[in-house]
Amino acid sequence: MTTPASVPAPAPLQDFAGLTALVTGGASGIGAATAALLTARGARVAVLDRDPAGAPEGTVPVAADVTDDAAVRAAVEQAVAELGGLHVLVSNAGIGAIGTVEDNADQEWARVLDVNVLGMVRTARAALPHLRAAAADRPGCASITHTCSIAATAGLPQRALYSASKGAVLSLTLAMAADHVREGVRVNCVNPGTADTPWIGRLLDQAEDPAAERAALDARQPMGRLVTADEVAAAIAYLASPAAAGVTGTALAVDGGMQGLRLRPAP
């Protein structure tokens, strides 16, 4: 009896070959998973983060705080100089907030909106001249993808400030898509459900009963589990890829069915 020959593993997809990308908040969680995936699929990737020490291997780390306009502009220029251009912007940097409208002071509202909304504005302003140039040189390959949230479209308890910031990101995405479609720059967003990231880990650590809180978060999503950073990264990569050249002004939910499904209680 002969032993069948082993089947070679398929070659990794290289649909980003020749393209360059900048990922904000790319040193951990969804951002790091996205930067690693784009790199594996052939892109040259820069990671913009306050602390880029955790940037995936093979990426270009660039230090900047998205609340500092001058620092963002300088970091984008540095990334473009090292990459040789910019085709793809993944605007992922963001922070969370817990509570009702009564629980967060004005200063906390200002801080979260500054990071989650204005951070994306600052990064886009700095990147758009380079994205327009990329669109002119290689049509269909210039894009901006925002990390939004299911909180933009579903009412979640104890998330008033966070939801307001992500609702603004969704509206910003649509407005930018309209503004830049004729320039060849596509703008989309991904709406994750609760994702298994370091931020959720810190949130669980603060709970009175972390195991019970984790079970509640799992049960909130119809699939019965949190989505993974890699699953969100795959959606971001699709929207940023040449395969999505006809997609703009779209919000892609990666939420385990949380937004669209209404299941009966389990028997």
C-alpha cells in the first residue's frame, strides 16, 4: 500500500503586493491583527501608535498620539517617506467608556470624542493628499477604513459616551465616502461586536465577577462568543483590498449576529 503524497499548503494570498498601508492603534488588539494580516498579504505597513513597541514584526513603527495634530501630521509624513507612498489607511485608534449620560463628566466626553472621532479626522486630513496621489497612480487601490462599532447601530446599556462617539464615526464614514468618491478614495467602516481584545480583558478584570461578566458578554452575541481580533482584521482587509474596489460608504458588521438577529430564548 502506498502512502499518498502530502498536499502542499496553498500559497498565502498576496493581493496587497505593491501596496502600502498605515494602521493607527496598530500595536495591539484589532490594529495589530490588521497590520500583521496586511503584511502577510504583501503590503508594506506602518503602525502609528502612542507606544508602537508592540507593532507586528515586519512593520514600520511610528510613534504619535492621535489627539496631537502636529504629531499626527509628522508621523504620517514619516510613514509615507519610509513606505514610499500610501494606498491604504486603517483608522483604528480608539478608547472605551462605560456608563450612562449621568456617569461621565464633560472632560471625559471631550477626551473620548477627541480620540475616537477627531483622531480619525486628524489622520485622514494628513493622509488624504497621499491617498489621492495613490488613486491617480493606481485606480481602485486607495481607501480609508474606520474601526467603528456595533454600538453605533444598536442601543447598548452603560455605553452612552462610547456609543455617541461610534455613531459619529459611522456618520463620518458616510460623509467622507461622499466627499472623496470622485477622487478615487473609498471610505468604509467595520462594526465589530464585543471583540476579545486587551481592552475587554481590562474591563473584565474590573468586574466584581469576571467569569459571570464574560459569560454575559458571550451570551449577548447570538453566536454565543466574542468575535476575535483576527475576524475583525479579515473584514478590514477585505474593505481595504482591491477586491472591494466597488465598495464605498459601507458599514460591515462583524458581530456574531448581534445587530441583525433576534433569536428565541434557548430551550
